[in-house]
Amino acid sequence: MGEKGLKYFGLLWQSFLSIVKILLQSKWKVELPNSFSNSDELLILANGPSLNRTVEDHTEFVHQKTLLAVNFCVTSPMFEQLRPELYLIADPLFWIVPEKRVQLFQTLAEKTAWNLCLFVPARALKNKEWQPLISSNPHIKLCIYNTTPIEGFQPFCNWIFSKGLGVPRPHNVLIPSITMGLRLPFKKIYLAGADHSWLPEITVTDENVVLMHQKHFYDQNKSQAATVTQENLHSARLYTILYHMYVAFKSYFVLEAYAQKQGKEVINVTPGSYIDAFKRMKL
């Protein structure tokens, strides 16, 4: 069997496994918001350190878009300053580590004084401890999305993404954010704070402990290199970290193909971003 034949059967097997995962993991009915301040342009506020400068230097550009914030953006003054209409969380540690859970949801409940659609993974519904933390805030509308990892033939993946039954393997919060943006009516999806410049920030100590300095726009002056915690709460080895990076950067090309098929654009406005899949634009 030639290389093309092996690739075909590899994609066929991945597509079959994706169907199995959908049957076992995905919720079939998920509601989407249908009202936006700007239904043509979405700006995803990723957590990279460049976001502060982008928001500071390009205020008009930022305020003209519908905004989607992610993960711990709520802990920053920027959350109340920009008042995003959409908010998406993906990190499984929110359901595993109580301190992270309380910090996120309690702060969301306290700070949100405008209508906000909060996208939460379907798997999070199994955990009941976070739900009372936001139930008292009438401004927060809960929107469930599926994080079922989808691989296989691109047309098959495109159809699954459009139905909301799964996403490209979600190794970071930006992947489901872009996927969700492409399901909504926006024609253009801009990425800010999507630095992804982690490679120079990885070190290995003399004790073979892998450290990674993950800088965010809300903590870049006080963050420090630390081990990367996996879902099993163990520290990740270097090969695991690099593999997750590989999967993430590959997923962006899957999303670019999906966007093109829909006649939409994903545009990266992050200066110095390591993402090489999307069109670039300097503000």
C-alpha cells in the first residue's frame, strides 16, 4: 500500500473514532446566542501578554467588534473596561481544582453587570459545585458547547464543527473559541493576544523538571516559570508539552480550511504571534 493509501485509511480510522466519541460524549442539542452588537466582526481576546498593548493602542478597533474573552480574563480590570458579550472557558482544571473554580466563577458573578453569554464545556455539567456560584447573576446566560475532539477527513470535520458536535482537539482555549466563532454569524474573526510564543519559555532543570513560563496579559509582571499541570494533576514531561503544541498548531490549519469553506476569514492581529495558519494584519 502506498503513502496515499495509508493516509486515506488513517483519515478513515480517525473519522470512525470521531463518530464513536460523538456518540459517547457529545450533547446533541446546544443553543447559540443570536444577538450581537456587531454580527459581522468578532474579536477574540486571547490571554497572551501582547493583549494589553493591543487594547491600549487600538481602542477604536477593539470597541467596534463583538468581543469574546476567555479563561481568567475576568480577573483583570480589562474585563469591566471592555464588557465582552461572549466568554468561553475550556481548561479542565476549573472542574478539578477548587481554588481555580471559585476564583473564576465567583469573580464572574460579582463583576458581570451586562448581558454575557458564558460558554462552558458539556463535560462541566457533571460537576455541580460551580453552578451555584453564577446562578444568582441574571446577566449571565449559560451556553453549553461540546469539546469532543474531532479528526478525520476535512469535509467530515467541517460538517461536525458546523453542527456543534465537536471541535479540533482542544489543547487550548483558543481552538474552541475560534470554532465557536465560526459557528456564529460573524464573517471576520480577529485574534488578539494569541502570542503562542512558548518555545523560548521552556527550560529543563538539572533535576529533569520541565518548567514553562506562561505569561498572560493579566499577570506578565508577576508570573514565574512553573511546571505544567496535566488533567491528572501530574507535571507534564517535555515530550507531552511539545506534542500538545504540535496538535494545537495543526488544529489551526484545520480551522483555517473550515473557515475558507464557509467563506469566512480568521485574521491574526497579534504582533509576533507564532501561529502560522491564519492571515496576518497589522493594526
